[in-house]
Amino acid sequence: MTKKPRFGSFVTPPTPDLPVESAQPTTEATPQDSATSTTIPPAPSFEERRPFSTRVRPSRKAALDDYVMELKRAGWPVSQEGVLDELLQALNDDPDLRARITARLTKR
């Protein structure tokens, strides 16, 4: 039994009747030259994720579960991790929300 060349079917010898490409250098399209570069935003950079484990009241956990399930039933591919990530981002970005949470936490 003889072995067939592994890549033999993909490699073909050059044929003399095909035109030879000119020796002129070709310029490759750069993202700035592309017409779509103005309409497609750059991909976001992803930040490393780390485990975040904490204890919460069962009623708050149930509310989170219900909210995630509500979004999933509506067809959105969300997770508890995504919801918590957005809540933490909103706490960081929204000074009014931050002030309300601070007032609740520091109320005596």
C-alpha cells in the first residue's frame, strides 16, 4: 500500500499558459482606505474577568433571577453576570445613582 501525498490535491504545478503577474508592487488596502471603516466602529477591548462571589439576601437573589429570566423570555441572551456587570458600571458612571446608593448605605 502506498501513501498518497498529504497535500497533493491542493498544490498544482504552475501552468505556462497563464499570464504572469507584473513585478509592480501592489498596495494593500488599509482600514483607513476602506469605505466601511467609517461605518463600522472598532471592536471593543475586553477586560479580564475575575470571580466575584458574595452573599446576598434570598429575596434580592430571587429578584435578580426573575429579571434575568424576564429578559431571556423576551429573547435577549443575558446572564446574571452581565446584569451585575451593567449594574456596577451604572454605579460607576451615574453620579445620581451613586449618590442615592450612598445615601441609603449611610442612613442612620
